[in-house]
Amino acid sequence: MRVVSLLPAATEIAAALGCADRLVGVSHECDFPAEVASLPRVTRCAIHGNALPSAETDRWVRETLASSGTLYTLEEDLVRALAPDVIVTQRLCDVCAVGYDTVTAFAATLPGPPRVVNLEPVRLADVFADVRRIADALAVPERGEACVAALAARVDAVRRQTAGAPRRRCVVLEWIDPPFRGGHWTPDVVAAAGGIDPLGRAGEQAAAVPWDAVRAADPEVLVLACCGYPIERTLADLPHLVARPGWGDLTAVRTDDVWVLDGSAYMSRPGPRLVDTIEILAGALHAALPDPSPAAARRVSTPS
């Protein structure tokens, strides 16, 4: 079976199912696990890997979507040459991947045609359902059940570890300038880690919020998990938040509980590593648990 994945999360799910060897092409963003690094890249984005400030990136995304309706280009000739039996894509978010209608229309022109598997998770439980969905498409349903059981057991272990501990206010910002509150699965992840996100909206898209809303929420823990950004890239934009009025008054700032998370690896992708994220956040939220690895999340001290 030959599989093309247009999503980093789908690539990670296939690998978790022991099916990485069936992947013949992946998106330009697929970078985990390491074994997929040599695979052909079947998508591209003009702004991928940019060093623009957050505000300029946000502006480019909005203007490009308004003018062309998509941020991505599908390398159709390459996909045709790869002759996939299965293409995994999504129609959840136009900012995240090639448009679903574009993919299905193109797939219909290919020999076969290949099966198009749509992933559209909006909650943590949906992510587990997607593991099963991909396992079924790859004809390994038993591996899907085993994978989900193992992931669920780890989530249950965190819940047991944090049972009875105070539910600290944990605001997750998925963008810095402008600030974006968390959405989709993010509040579920915070809740599973033993916290509560007063700004997050489970099952809804992430959305820009006024800075005053962050101040009013007064997080005890502030997590910066910029969509698609590793830690160092987010740190480069941190001064935009530090300069905002009232930054030093936030409880999280006064208690040195501001964390920068590798958003690309641990929040933006609805795949198996969201369970890693729950374990990471549990360490950030609860003093009784070990701090997260600095490679995954970094505590930062800023002027207050």
C-alpha cells in the first residue's frame, strides 16, 4: 500500500501504527519521526520557515487567504508519479494544509482513484478516533486499537497523578501578535493535565483576543505555544508580549510560571504527541511533578 500524507499529524499517526514504510510522500512540514526526512515533499508554502515577526506573518496569512483562498501548493505531478493508494488530508483548517476540495478533485483524476481519508478532529477524543480511522484505511485496525489503548492509559496515568491537586488557571496562547486563545483540542489537553484554561474554547477554532482578555484571565500559568513554531522562534517574538501594558502584573509572570512550548511538535498537530503534551503540561502545572524537559517546554523569566 502506497500512502501520501498531506499532514504532519497523519504522518506521525502512520509511524505510530508501524506503517511509516508505507509512506511514499509527505507534506513540507512533516519532520517527525526522523525516518520520514528523506521522503518526497508533495506540498509547499511560500512562507514556510520564515523569520517574519508574528504580526507580519498573521497579516500575510489573512491577505493570502483572502486573495487566493489557500496558502499551499500541491505538487500534482509528483503525487501522480508516486501513484498513491491512499491520500490523507483534512478540511478542518485552511491555514493548516492544502484545501480539501482541491485534494479530492485532484485525487479523482488519478488512476484507481486513491482513497482520500479526511481528518477533522476538534477535540482530544477525535484525535484518538483519527488513529483508528487511519489504521482502518491502512488495513491494520488491531494496531489502531492497541495504539489508542496505550495513549489513553498514559492520559489516565496523568489524571491519577494530578487527582486532588488544585486546578490552576492555565492560559495557552497559540499566537503572540495578535494574541490567539486556544481552541479545538487545546482546552482538553490542559484539562487532562490538571488545569483549566479560562480563555480556551474547546471544539472551536483558535481566535484572536484582546490583550485585556488575557489580563482579566490572570493566568497562574501562561503557556506560549505558537502554531507551527519551535521554542526559539517563539522566544524571538516574546518581547511583543513583555511590552504590553500589565504584563508584569500577571500572576504567571510574578511567579515565574511562563512557559514556552514547542508549538509545532506538541500543540499544533493533532496526533499521538498530544499525549506527550499532556505529560509536559502536567509538569508545568504541578510542583509535585518533575519539570518538563527544556527541549519540549522552557520556563522563561521576564521583567515584571
